Amino acid sequence: MKPAHYVNGAFSTAGPAFPLRSPIDGRQVGTVPEAPRALVDEAVTAARAALDGPWGATGVEERCAFLRAIADGIEARFDEFVDAEVADTGKPRELAATVDIPRAIGNFRAYADLSYGRPDRAYNTRVPGWSGTGEALNYTVRRPLGVVAVISPWNLPLLLLTWKVAPALAAGNALVVKPSEETPSTATLLAEVIDAVRLPHGAFNLVHGHGTGAAGEFLTSNPGIDAIAFTGESATGSAIMRAAAQHVTPVSFELGGKNPALIFADADLDEAVEGTLRSSFTHSGQVCLCTERVYVERPIFDEFVRRLGEKAGQLKDYGPMISAEHRDKVLSYYRLAVEEGATVVAGGGAPSFGDERDGGYYVEPTVLTGLAADARTVREEVFGPICHVAPFDDEAEAIRLANDSPYGLAATVWTSDLSRAHRVAPRIEAGIVWVNCWNLRDLRTPFGGVKASGIGREGGEYSLDFFSEPVNVCIKI
Ligand code: NAD
Ligand code: 6OD
């Protein structure tokens, strides 16, 4: 399968090609077409025409049937999707086969379930005259936003793309989707599935390419876009906001994080260590929800650090960073941490395997201690397998440290005291707080971040609300 654009029901490789490399060994494994501006414009025009054509005339039940057919189509080609995700990201096969691809299927099924019958949610009120206007019946319906741009990152490529595509289609929008330039493959397979289920042409368009000065920017600055749903770095979010400001385009943003874990002395230590190992090192730390700041109550600090460091040092089957550039960025933080005075408890460099992986983009799972609260390594998102562990003395200090960040995406709290869990969790400035667990997901719940971690919430009704517009109809009686 070669990465291809999909615009108005036609596949193409228009535009110059750039190399696609395997993060596992650095070899070039293919090329990706870079969408020229004209193709992006064509995709936006096709999406608009779809809304004015058969796609715009579909009812929600028909759209839900499409979503279910797409889920079935991915399932029928499950292994191909897994292979493609592993090839692009280098992530362990087990992760792609148990998380990425099942969740993509789950995203379509969940939004089919949640959307079916949703127009019935339209509410109405009959009110006596107000300010002498006479009695009226008001009812409110939701209509699609129109043409939505979906821009997604490389870390969970299909999961995060479909997390927006599914609700946006369910709500009746037409889409122009741009996946990360690093991970074009599962998006192309998705386009093949969508083509096979005969979604009306133009309802889903896919363009590949880079962000700045390229396909991403061509898309976000196109005046024909009615909304932008973006997941990626906070700095990219700022750039997209500037483009969106031009046409006052609404945005839904899921951005970066520097997520804290609070480990209280009354926590089950085995579970807290295992949980933090998972939350810091899953997908080599390349999950926006990963823990990079760990705060441990002083009586168990030394024991916790010893155990976490030991287990991190024993990790073997971890995947690479996505690119040479990202590996170099992560390694530069490893060096910076030492310059800033860190003690390296585990890792701290690049591993040597003695096989083809030495040409790949691997870094060691790294545990640090000893940094000041204002160290750059403690404040900036690294997006790699790194965590810094610091002690705290009481609940108030733990909450203050957790909130001492420009970010506010997710947090974990480890305690066996139920009252403490309820007291602490709502005081953490984050969109998601997990207690005695991490990344336990119910797709109906609100998902998103505060501060530099995002704007708005997705998930369940929250996505369906973002991807549709309430229209109030007032009938004078
Ligand atoms: P990125 O911001 O570099 O790129 C994301 C997407 O935006 C890519 O498709 C890219 O081509 C595009 N893009 C870049 N510049 C653009 C521009 N000026 N205009 C339009 N599009 C542009 O992010 P990344 O490196 O792919 O992903 C890692 C980042 O994403 C991390 O910061 C991580 O925390 C964040 N992330 C957040 C969530 C969340 O749910 N909050 C989920 C996953 C990743
Ligand atoms: O689980 C999800 O729905 C979700 N959006 C996860 C994001 C992970 C970030 O890398």
C-alpha cells in the first residue's frame, strides 16, 4: 500500500514525494505525496459539494450505518492496519493490535451508538409572552457545522484521527483530513475502507503533507473551512489559532501535556510503581497522557525511586522515537537534565542493540531525581520515555506542585484513602484525573485539557456538540 490522497472519491499521488522512513532502523520504506495547495482547495470544494449533494441529504440513521460499515471494514483488514501502524510508528505490535486499531474500530461503533436517534434530543419550550412579544413555541435542532478540517499527530495515528472523524461524520459534516506527515499509511487504508463502503464522494477527503507552509496551513487558512479539529503540540495549536482567527473559525484542540502523578504514602506501592511504569513509558512516553512529573510523599520516596528505576532499567521491548529529529530532541533533554543538576536513576542515553535497530531512533527509558521545580526538564513537554521524581510533604504541597505547570491535560493520583482521592482529584488543574489507574477510557466521558493543553472537550456528547450547531426556531403563536 502506497500513501495516497483521496479527494472527491479519487485516489491520487499528486505533488512532490518525500521519503517515509522506518523508525525501527532508519531505512527509507516508501514515499509520501505532498499535497499542493490546489489539491487541498479541491478537497474543500468537494466537501462543500457533498454537503449540497447526497451526503447532505442523509439522515442520522443512514450515517450511523456508514459508521458501522467502516468499523466492519477496518476489522476485516485488521492485520493490514496493524502492520501499517507498526511500520509507520515502530511501536510494539502488541500495542497496535490491542490499543490503536481496536480503538479506531471502537470510535466508529461508539459514535454510531451515541448518535443513533440523536435528533430526538432536540428540545422545545412553549413560553408565555416575554417583553410583550406574545406566546411562542421555541424548538432547537442541531445541524452540522459544514466542512471540517481534521489535523492529527503521529503518536496514535488512526486512533486519534478516527476519534474526530467518527463523530464529525455522525453529525453530518463533510471532512478534509490531514494526518501527520510521519504516519500516512493507516489514514490511506481508512480511505480505502471508506471508498469500499461507498460513502458519498466528497464527504471524506484525505490529503497528505507537512504542516507549516504546506498542506496543514493550506487547509487551516482556507476560507471554505467551517471548523478545525486539531490534535498536536501546543505551539502548533497557537499557529492554527492564528490562521483560524482570520475567518473566526471554531476550533477544538487537544494539545500537549506535562502530566503529574501524585503518589501518597498510603498507596498500594506495587500498584503505584507498576502504574507509573505504564503511565510514563507506554509507547516510549509518546502518548499525550503520559506522566513526566512524579511527586511522591516523602516517607516512601526512596523506596519508590529505587523500585521505579529498577523496573525502568529492565524494560526491553520498547519502541523507538518517531523520527531522528524527535530522538535528538529527547536526547537533548537528557543532556539538559544533567546540566540542570539531575541525578540519573535509570537510562539517560541511547541504547545499543548490536543489530539493525542501531540505525533506528531508540532512547532509553529514563528516571531522574534532584531537579528544581523551575528546571526546564520539569516544565517543558519532552514527549519521550522520561520522568522526574520529586518528594512532597503534605496534600496541599502535592496539589500545588501538580498545578505548577503551564499544561493541564491529565493526572494520576495513587492513594488508598477514598476521602483523599475525592478531595485531591477535583483540585488538580487538568481535564482528566485518574485515581489508582491510568488511561482507563470510557468514550462517553469528556476528554481534553485546560491551560496550554487544549480548548474544549471531545468524547461522547461533547464531540457531537462541537461538531454540530444548535439552531433555535421560534414560532409565534
Ligand atoms: P505537531 O503539532 O507537530 O503536528 C500535528 C499535526 O499538525 C501534523 O499533522 C502536522 O503536519 C500538523 N501541523 C504542523 N504545523 C501546522 C500548521 N502550522 N498548520 C496546520 N497544521 C500543522 O504534533 P506531533 O509532533 O505530530 O504530535 C505530538 C504532540 O501532540 C505532543 O505535543 C503531544 O502532547 C500532542 N498530542 C496531544 C494529544 C491530546 O489528546 N491532547 C494527543 C496526541 C498528541
Ligand atoms: O483516548 C483517547 O480518546 C485519546 N484522545 C487519547 C489521546 C492520547 C494522546 O496521545
